[in-house]
Amino acid sequence: MIPFLAAAAQAADEPPPSRRAELLNMIRHDCGSCHGLTLAGGLGLPLLPETLAGKPPEALQETILRGRGGTPMPPWQAFISEKEAGWIVEMLMKGLPDAR
């Protein structure tokens, strides 16, 4: 793929700045209420790059959107799109700024 096209494709999947701010706030507060304010674990598992390494991003995205039956993990598909869930997974796998 031509570098320009790759950059354009990546930018197309990234939410606009105002929505990114909302999603980061959601991760820190809503996700953080179970996964720990630093995402190092709590009621829910840690959401740190080292604990997510090797997990298929698609499976993580599915968990965010649909939840996990039999666990406290709720579905978030009423609040975020598939692309936004993918962006959240990408951010978690890279490590959120100021998460620790």
C-alpha cells in the first residue's frame, strides 16, 4: 500500500478529536470503575499492553461491544460503534497516556 493511502486509511478509522476525548474519558471512568482507575485491574482484568499482548484485537473488540455473558462485563454497543471499539482496543494495546 502506498504510504499516503495507508495514512489516509488510518486517519479515517480514528474518531474526530472531540469524540476521542469522550472515548478516553469513558475508558478512564467507565472502564476504570471495574478495571481499576489505572487499568491495572480490579473487579475486571487489567487492560494494560502487557496483559493484552497476544490477544486477538477482534476478540477484544467483540468483548467491548457485546460484553461477556456470566460476568459483570456489560455490552457497550449501544454507546459506541464497531470502529470506535476497534480504536479503543488499539489505544489499550498501545497504552493510554497517563494511565498509570
